[in-house]
Amino acid sequence: MKIFLMLGLSFLSQITWAQSREEVLTAAEKFRLAMLSEDHETLRTLTSKDLSYGHSSGLIENQEEFLKVFETKSQDYQVWDVSDFWMNFHGENLAMVRYNVHAEIANSTNVSKLDLGLLMVWIKEDGSWKLLARQAFRKPGT
């Protein structure tokens, strides 16, 4: 009987993990698409009020500073291609996501082409996954 209970609990935890993984993947993709379409309202729903958004330049933005870029359309995220996606959970409500991104971002004078690594920390708040922290970094050799 104990073996069946252990197997049942193990199976249940695998289902929960798979569901959480799918939810974070969906949130990360919605985030990527909202950046490309400059949809600041969707970005607001996908970010925590406690957001810490770090750029590879060292600039750190809070939620309002991050959203202002999209509200004012001061930059145009034209390309945001993701590769080498990795995810790990710390408990049920915290997910760490790493990936590489090739980006092209235009402002009023030029288009910047970037190849970066990203670390994103997603937290489950009020029943949905929200971006709590993000740090971009330049990969060695770029």
C-alpha cells in the first residue's frame, strides 16, 4: 500500500511540475510577443510590482521605468529570437529561466544588434506567473 501511495504522490508531483513548466513557458512567450508588439498593458500583467529589470549595460529599472519604454515607444524591439532555453524550479512558486537572445532594437537614430544571455526569475503571484527579476549579460566573446 505504501508503494502505491509513494508512486501516486510521485506521479502527481510530475503532473504539477509539467503544468507549472508549461505555464512559465507560456508566460515567457507572451512576454516576448508583448515586447515585440510594444503592448505595455500585457507587459504590466506579466511583471511583478517589485520588478528588477537589469540590462547588459548595467542599467536597472523598476516596473514603471521598464514599462515607460513601451508606453512612450522610445525603442522598437524588432527582433527577439530565443535559443538554449533552460528552466529550473525552486519550490512551487519560483522559476529560474535562462536563455540566449538575438535582438534588434531600434531607437530614433539607429538599430542595435545584440547577442545576450538572460536570467529571468518568475514568481507565482495571485495565481499567475509574473516576472520578478531579469538580468541580461553579454556572453563571452561578443
